[in-house]
Amino acid sequence: MPVDDKTKVYFRYGILFVFISITMFSALNNFDRVLEYAGQLVHMSMPVLLGGLFALVLNAPMRGFRRLLGFLDAWFSRKTGKRIPSSALDTASLVITLICTFLIIYHVFDVVVPRVVNSVSGIDETFLDYYPKLLARLKNWGVDTARIEQLYNKLNVTTLVNQMSDNMSTVVDTAFSAASSVLSAALNVFTGLIIAIYILAGKKRLKCQCRKLTYAYLSEKKADKLCEIARLCSDTFFHFISGQCLDAFMLGMMFFFVMSIFDMPYTSVISMFIGFMALIPYIGPLIGMLAGLVLIVMVRPMKALGFLVIFIVLQQIDRHLIYPKIVGNSMGLPAIWTLLAALMGNALLGLPGILIFIPLTSVLYTLLRENVSLRLKNRENPTE
């Protein structure tokens, strides 16, 4: 008895449903083992994941340099009648991007990190020098310093040294474990960077290959829609990185001007470091604040409280006004949705969640807006 096409389709979907059901049931019964395997898989694929993330981040400045080189190529063509090969422009934009990235990172950590380390290493001398002055000032203000002196006498250097000696084995084990973790992380970052360079160098070929696979295995209509979504994701992430860089620059400039007005020490160094760390949404400026606070406490402790107040005020202005406006407008996403996406991403996945959820929310918002407009247009209803 012949079987019609509709029955064949139902049969295929039935087999697929049974297969998925059995797989999910098996996974739930062995959930601990599934999590263990998933963790091992993520650990093994971490360099590839980092490489993809680095490629997405570096692609934004690379596209910007490519446009500038395109203008240079147009000017060169008008003057000489010759064109620079496109492959040479792509390679040059990648090289410029890598050089600028390494120079910025090297300059920031060459200036800020040594000063923070020197300040931390000299914290005992600074405190011993400032401690009598602090007690005298507190007594002049009528503050009872008996508890402070009692606490200081308990926390003497000899006690701390003896405690460290008693727990030396634990300290050594922890140090070796930390060194191993740092070495593993550094190796993953280095491998990921190499992978990112290969991805960026051959991104046109990869794009062409993905496009061929899409049109080979999907219908033309579905392939067109998938390519449109991929293009939207690429543009959205580019605008997100660009907006993030602009916000970091504005935050660093605000700190520079305000700290200059109040005569804060290390104004340029702290402002530059906070601006650099602001490339990490929401969390980065806190790291910059801690480094700046350490530097200021070491030289002018009474200015530290003023710096903390400045940071809180400027950070609130940036977090609730500037950042949602700049990053949201750069991606076509309203400010409230940008803020909610960042909060949700941070609650679910931490820092990676912030970097993923804001562009993802922008893509979903754009697709939903287009779909709603199309449905209202088909019903002959106004879209406003």
C-alpha cells in the first residue's frame, strides 16, 4: 500500500520527537555527568571561544580603520589613477588594529600598574608615618581613639609574621595553584588571540563559505532571512563596541576635568585607567576606582573620601544617563532596554552576560519591531 507524502512527514516528525524525548530523559537521569562533560567541553573549547570573542571585539576598530584606508585609497586613485589592492587594505587595517590595541594596553599597564604596586608595597611605611597625625587630628575633633589604638596594637607586624609562618604551607599551595591558574589563563588568551587573528585575516573567505553552506542546505527564502539576521548581528555588535569606546572616552574625560578642578593627585593616570577599564561595562570602572583609591590614599589620604564621592556621582551619571543613551542610540535600542539588558545579563552570566545581552536585545528588538510593523501594515492599521 503506497504511503502519501503527508504521512511520511508525520512519520519523520514522530521519530524526531521520540529521539528528542529519549535524549532528554537520559540527560535528566544523568544530570551530574552531563554537567561534568559540559564543563570539560567548555574547558577544551575555551581558546576557540576566546578567539571568537576577541575577533568580534577587534572587528569593530578593524572596520573603522578599513574605512579610513578606503578614503586614502580613493584619494590615491584620484592622484595617480591606480588602486591599492583590497587584500592589502584588509591586511593593513588588521595590523593597525593589533598595533593600536597592544600600545594602549601596554601604555595603561606600564603607567598605572607599577605605581599601584609601589604604593601597595609602601603601605606600611605610609601608614606608620600618617598614624600619629591621624590620631592627633581625631583627638582635636573630640573623638575617643582608645579603641583605634587597641586595634592597632593587636594588628602588629610580629603577629602577622607569626601567623604567616604558621600557615606557610597553605600559602605556598595557594600560590602554586594561583600561578597554575594564571598560566593556564594566559595560555588560553594567547591561543585565543592567535585564533582571532586567523579569523580576522580570513573573514571574507569564512563569510563566503558560510553563505554557500546556508544556501546549499536551506531554501532561498530561509537563507535570505538567515543572512539578513547575521548581517544585523554583525552591525549591532560593531555599533555596540563603538558606543562602548565613546562612553569610556567620555567617562575618562569627565574624571579628568572634575579631578583637576578639585586638585586630586594622579589625575591623568587615574582618569586614563578608569576610561580604559570602562570598556568593560558597569564592572570595569569599579576596578579603576579601587586602583585610584589606593594611589590617592598613599599620597594624600584626606583626598580619598573626596575621590570616592566624585566617583559615585560621575558613575551614577554615566550609568543612568550617558551609557544607556550612547550605547542605546548607537544600536537603535531605547535607553531603558539597554539598562535592563545589562542588568539581566549581569545577573545571569556576569560580565560575559553584559557583553552578550545588550547586542542580543538590540537584535531581538529590531526583529520584533519589523515584524510588528509588517503585521500592522498587512492589517492596514497605523504603526505609530
